Amino acid sequence: MWQYLLKRLVHLIPLLIGVSLLTFLLMSLTPGDYYTTLSQNPQISPEKLAELRAKMHLDKPWYVQYLYWLKGAVRGDFGYSIAYKVSATELILSRLWNTFVLSFAATVLVWLVAVPLGIWAAVKKDSWVDRACSLIAFIGLSVPEVLLALLALLFAASTGWFPVGGVQSALYDLMTPSEKFWNRAHHLVLPTIVLAASSLAGIMRQMRSNLLDTLRSEYVTTARAKGLGEGRVIYQHALRNAINPLLTIFGYSLAGLLSGAFIVENIMAWPGLGRLTLEALFAKDYQLVVATVVMATGLLVAGNFIADLLLAWSDPRIRLK
């Protein structure tokens, strides 16, 4: 187990270096920098701008800037945000929690709803239950997250049942601890549903398909021939093998949730890592953009690692080698 973990960490290092290097290169190909906009201000002299650029190493080639950034990243310093006037590490950590909460809530919702619905649809194949689940899956996969987020905002604005954007209310600091919890949970409902919609539909269809294939297996037929009850056949014999492919795609579903979170955060004004990345990109805050992309990559690798561990736990035939 520890050897496997060490091996994954060793593989993570060149991956993060490659991602950060590519991000730096792409950012360098865009015209101008953060101080280009300030150059239109007559109160700021060209000499002052040149001094500021030199301080942030923006007057040097992109690969030299990258080496300066990499030197700090090795020490845990991911640079300085010019736009926010604060350390990039401090800023990312303050936003990362919001993205984690949103992605975690969406993941829990997806698996708690999609797996039981997929099992129910497979057991009740060709019934009204199966058709209703197919309709839910069709809608979830067909409606883009952008449109769904806009419809959710329209619903919140029309009914007043949910807040329109944000992670907390304006009077949050005056609330009691229990009121703060429910206030944040209230703000979390709509973004979670929007983010979970497409993944829920995909995992539900996958669960249904896997279970139907497993129920046609010879060992399931043998179990039925021995007189075992249908519930025991499904839940003790077929389900464990049917769910293994879902554990394999867990990492990919997490990747989908993180990329979807970037869209949901920007449309629904959720102050997370995705919204921070877009704001930094528009401001040409190079070091902050690279730091957020590297952090998102690390989260995706962590999701795939968790998927490998769950698969090894579920299937004794699999060993972490």
C-alpha cells in the first residue's frame, strides 16, 4: 500500500511540472499583461510600470519567469497575485474549500440517488419505473450545464425559494452557529443539483446496464437454480460485481464534477476555484492562473487515486501493484 502511494506521488511530480509549464507557455502567448491596462492611466508613469514589471519578473522571457515561479513552488510558495494583492497560496486555500464543498455535495447526491435508481430500473426492466429513469437520464444528459444553471437562477429569482448566487447571506456574521450552517446549506442546494445532474444521469444508466449484464451471468443463473431468493441473488451476488466498473470511473466522474464546477461557479456566482481561475485569466494574473490550474490537476489525480483504492477494496482479485 505504501509503495503504491509513493509510486503515485513520484508520478505526480512530472505531471504537475508539465501542466504548470504548459500553462505558463500558453499564458505567455497572450498579448499584454496585468500592467498593460494600467499603462492607459496617465497618473502612472512608464518608469513606474517598468519598475513593477521588473519586480514581478514580467520583463524577462516566459521560461525565466517560470523558473522563478517553480523555485518558489518547491518551497510551497505558489507566487503572488497581482490583481488581489495577496499570496496566491492564501487566496487559493480560501477558495478551494468552497469548490471542495460543492464537489463533495454533488458527489454524495450523485451516488446516493444514481445507484439506487439504476438498480431499481434494472430490477424493474421495461416497467414504468425503467421508463421514468430513462427519461430522467435523457433530460440530465441532454440539457447543458450552462442552460441548467441559468434555468436554476431564473427559478430562484422567480420563486424566492433559494438565494440567487453567493455562498452566504449578507447578515451571515450576525447569525448563530446553527443559523450559519443552514444558511450555507440553503445557498448550496441549487448549485449542487445543477452540478450533479449530468453525472447522475450517466452513472444511473451505467449502473442499470452493468446490473442487467451481471444478472445474465451463469453464476447468477446457478444461484437462482439453487433456490436462493431474488433479493439475495441481486444484492449479495450480482450487485458487487456490477458496481466495480462504477468505482473505476469514479475518478473520471470527479474530473467531470470539477470541470462542471468551473461552469457552475461562474454562472451562479459561487466563490470557488473555478471562478477564481476565470477572474485571474481575465486579469492576466499569470502566477495565480498557474497555481489554480496546478491545484485543480492535483485534485483530479487525488480522485483517480481514491478510485483505485475503492476498486481494490471492492474486488479482492485486484491488488495494488
